[in-house]
Amino acid sequence: MNYFSSDFKLGILGGGQLGKMLLFDTRKFDIQTYVLDPSDEAPCKIACNHFFQGDLMDFDTVYNFGKKVDVLTFEIELVNLEALEKLEAEGLKVYPSPKTLRGIQNKGRQKDFYAENNIPTAPYQRFENLEGLKSKVTSSEIVMPFVWKCTEFGYDGNGVKIVRQIADLDSLPNVECIAEEMIPFKNELAVIVCRNPSGEIKTYPVVEMEFHPEANQVEYVICPARIDDAVAEKARAIALNVSQNFNHVGLLAVEMFQTVDDEVIVNEVAPRPHNSGHYSIEASYTSQFENHLRAILDLPLGNTDSKVAGIMVNLVGAEGFSGNVVYQNIEKILAWDGVTPHIYGKKQTRPFRKMGHVTIANENMAEARRIAQEVKNTIRVISS
Amino acid sequence: MNYFSSDFKLGILGGGQLGKMLLFDTRKFDIQTYVLDPSDEAPCKIACNHFFQGDLMDFDTVYNFGKKVDVLTFEIELVNLEALEKLEAEGLKVYPSPKTLRGIQNKGRQKDFYAENNIPTAPYQRFENLEGLKSKVTSSEIVMPFVWKCTEFGYDGNGVKIVRQIADLDSLPNVECIAEEMIPFKNELAVIVCRNPSGEIKTYPVVEMEFHPEANQVEYVICPARIDDAVAEKARAIALNVSQNFNHVGLLAVEMFQTVDDEVIVNEVAPRPHNSGHYSIEASYTSQFENHLRAILDLPLGNTDSKVAGIMVNLVGAEGFSGNVVYQNIEKILAWDGVTPHIYGKKQTRPFRKMGHVTIANENMAEARRIAQEVKNTIRVISS
């Protein structure tokens, strides 16, 4: 198949920042792209060849969009799965497959999948609704504290809550959910696995999410993780195992915990380019986005090794600011070695909205970490 | 000035591959772009915010385009200089400045500039037309062989010829020209200098152009050049000197020869992103394109050091093929470590047309060079 400067058409469901960064590589390879997104101001609107505005959860919209393209992928999990299944049944290449997505979209099913495949994960129970959970808490069959997760439509920390006392349950929505045992952990790790339909498979190095000690918010994604080799090897092996069991195509980001006993357990997965892999644009031989593209087109995968240490700092809207975005002090951080901001292109900021990220690339990890902290303390996403 | 996700407008004259690669960085920073190009199929047509089709040498077209934007730059030197001068006189920021461009656009003036500023360059004589040159050759005041160059509108090796015998003169057009002494050289080198209006200035490492032993065609651009440190230092110092004398803003690519006596002399310059800097996308901390953008916006310049060795192979149309392009064996080269093709997006190939390039990034220069040779021997730009 000839993808390059040809009539071949790649469809992408979702037009956000992940799609935007994927478009850098479709442009680099001159592959024609079709993008569907509900927003008329989607970051992908320019740089794709054809933009369509529409609801990603609507069967007809997704189905009709899929009929226009030769290969279909997505940059967000919240898409109409039935439409993908019908398109695949009709012969369209949909990567990752609807089957993989079905196993992941619902967090209860995802946990069951780990249990069935002997993949280490925190013990959990599934509930059809909040009432079922409440009765087990009341009867002390589930002990607090525990982690509540809604099984569907959660995103970026929404739909996850630590329940410490009965009263906490009252603030939860009455939806399908799981209750997960709280496992004390030292580190939150992630490994991105890449696989093409021919079965070639590669893993990126283990990254570490460093949290703010008080705010419990990821501050830095650090590659490679500053952990023992033995733990890193265990994490990569588990990620590979997850990937092989899902039999997925494209990227699979596997988020894990390193427990206080140096065990590694799976938290959750995302079948797409992932925030924990953004560092790869600058630090890796082949970025996660290029490898996603190579994978879904069944091209050979690129080298996932790093050229240098990479640290990513998320740029989220500062509290107390809403409106036309201003990146305060961006000219200061640009003066430091190996600092590259990525501005996603959202015109309006809101508190905690993901507006961009900054990568720090450096030969020396300690120096990268020092600069990352300066970046974090200097740039602010405010409004004009 | 707020450039990021704002109403600020950057204008780019020329919509070819250099502009296309510059757009990766305007997109990364979410800077609004306007592009003017004569072709409706220009590689920049998507990924810029607003595309205009028009003649770059036409005064009114360039002037009217310039009136729409806040800062104006170009990716090709063959643009209407008078329009740029009028726009600048009316207060528009034009970078590089029309003055710099005027000193470069005509190769005779460029040579005079080197002479006036004591910048080493091959001895030359200027002629208003071919007749003037002929009479000096006939009278043996100019000895053969020498290098004939037309002073204007030459591009990519057009307008340059080695004159070895009187008969060679007959094939030359009757235009303004220079005759340049042939200086035996060991290596063709280049240094890209970057400078912002505040006067911050940085140079990229010296690169080496490796020629095919018979075809006398650049086959590889290699960074860093495999030359003595003393020669490299001399080349960087000369490039800095050229840049300071031109007082340019943006990128200035300085092409030089390393003579058999290890002297370094200037061949010619280009005030824009340059083929000899394409390796920087993968191998440098900050690519030439990002640094051009930073420079013309008077932002701090990024680190010009390399993360790893980088080699670039040009992809030009193979002889005997014209029509819809096919990149034969591209899937083979994608399987090798650190290999990244850049496809410019021209749908039609012709013999020797620049269709793309391939970068090889590797920790080890010898390994990079080995892979580069494999790439060169494997991929072919043909037609379907």
C-alpha cells in the first residue's frame, strides 16, 4: 500500500492536542487525513486535510465519517463503539480495534481483563450502581479508605475519588463503579507499548510521574524513571504482557504503581498517544506519535530509545483565570537550554484546563530536573 | 508582544518545503500564519492559517500580502525586494531585512560585500554581460578553468558552470555574471547562524557536505563535520563574522570551502532555513526552523547543540521518471534505527526534483554514516 503523497486516507476520531501532535507526523509523511471533532475550534482543525464537525458518540456521525477513509484511528476513547464495530465488520481497518477499545472503555471490564489474564492489579469489586457499593461499605465488607472509580466516561482524573468516610459516598453519582483497594505506592510509572498488525512490538522506556507532595497532582513526567533496573524491567515486562493479552494495534499506554514492596501493579491503560509519552517528541529517536502512525499503517516501528533525558511539565490553566489565554513568562523559559513549549491552540483558558506542555531535554537528568522545576515555577497560564 | 494563541499574524513568502517545516513550529507554538505562494499545490497550503496564491516577484501582490501581517519573513530569496523595502519603510517588521536580502540576492554584490568586509572568498571578477567576460578570456586576463555564475535568479546549482575551454562559453546565457577562480578544496562546509533583533547570536555546529565521487552531487550532509577542531573553529568564526557584517535577523546559512591548505573561504550565503540544517529537526536540541521563528519574533534563541550525530540524505526524483510519485522501498528504510523520512508533499516527481529528505540520527557517527549509505542505496523516488 502506498501511503505517501497518495490518495490513501487516514481518519482520526477526535481533534484535540493528541490528534494535533499526530498530524505533525502525517504532515511529515504527507499522508492525507480526515478529522472528526465536535468543536469548531479543535486544535486539529488546521493541518488535517479535511475537517468534519460532529458528535463522536453519535452512531451515524462516526459511521458516515468512517466510510470516507481507508484506515480509522482515534485520539480519545469516548467514541461510538458500535459504529466502529460495524465499520470493522464491513472491512474497514480500525486501529486500535473496537475489541481492544471495548475491553478498555469500561473500567470494570478492564479490571476483569487483568484478573482473567493474571496481570497484577489492585484488588477491586464491581458495582452496577452506588447503592450496591453503599451496602457493602455499611456492612464493612469493603473497608475504608478505598478508591472509587466510575467505570465509564471518566477522564483525566474525573470519575476517581478516595472514599475515607461514609459521608464521602453521598457526593458520588449513582453510576456503575468499582471500589479498589488502596495500595501504598512509592512511584507512579508508565510504559508505552507500540504494536503493528504484523506483530512487531516495542516498548518505550519506563517513565515516572513525580507528584506534588501536597497537591497530589502530577507535576513532572520523567524519562527514564529514576528507579532500579530490576523494577524497570518488571514494569516493561508487565506492560508487554498487557499489550500481548489485548492483542492491540497502535499505542497502548500502561500506567502502573511501584508499591512500597517494589511490586509493580497495573492501574489502567489508554489505547492511544498519552500524556506520559509527550517527552518522546524531543527525547526519543521516534516519537510516540510517529510510532502510532507507523503501527496503524503496518509500517516497521521506529527506535523507542531516548537520545537524552526528557522531562515533561503540563501547562494547565491557573486557578482564578478564565478567558483569552496568556502564557505568562514564556519568553523566560525559552531562554533555558533544551526547553520546548508545546501550545495546544486552545484560545480560552479555564482553571486546570490542559493548555499545553513543556519538554526539557538534557544529557544530564539532574540538570533536566533542575530546569523543569524552574519552568514549573516560572510559566503561568493566565488570561488577558 | 503576545504571539501564542493570539491575534498576532506571521506572514511567510513562499510555500515550499522550507515553509512547511517552519509551520511545524508555528503550529507547535500556535502562532497564526499567512502564506503566499504561486502554486495552488504548495506544500504549505495546509497547516498555515491562511493561504494566498500569487506571484512572489509581483510588487502589488507582495505588498498587499505584507499589509495583512505583523511580521513578515520569507523561505525563498526570489521575492519582490522593492515591496519589502516599502513595507519596512512603512513600519512593518521584515526579517531578514530587505537590506540583508539586497546584499545577497545578487551574487556579484554578495562577492563585493565579502571583499569590502575582509571575509575570505575566492578571487572573482564581475561582468555586466557575457561579452565582457568573453573578451577577458580571449585576452587571457582570465585563465581557464574558472567558475562562471550568473548573479541573479540562480537556484540549487542552476546558474553555475565550470568553464574549461572557450567553447563552453557559447552555451552560457548573456546575463550579468561573475568569473570565480577555482580553488581546490577538501571539503564543502556550512554553518548556520541565528540572530535575533536584540542581538543574541548562536551558531550551529559545522556540517560537512559529502559529495558523490563521480557525479559531483551532494549526497550527505553530516553533522558534526568530520574535520579538525581548528578548522571547525575557523569556520564558525568566519560564519559569525559574515553574520555580524550583514547584521541579519533570522537564520543565515554560510556555505564554505575547506581548501587543501586548511584555509576556510566563503562560497555563498542564504538568509533562511537551509538544506544543510535539516538534520537539526532530529539531531539538535532546537531545530533551525524553531530558531528561525524564535529569532524573527525576538524571542530567546534555543540551544543549537546536537543531541546525537545527524546525517541527511536528499530525496530527489530519479532519472527517467515523471508523474505521480512513489517512494520505492520506503518501508525498508523505516525499519532501520533512527531513520526518519520527510516527504515534502509534491504529488508529481521529475528527474532531480527535491521531493523530500531522510534524516539518520545515531549516537555513533560511523554507524549513522553506514545507515545513511544503506538509505541512499535503497530508497528511490520513482513514478507509478
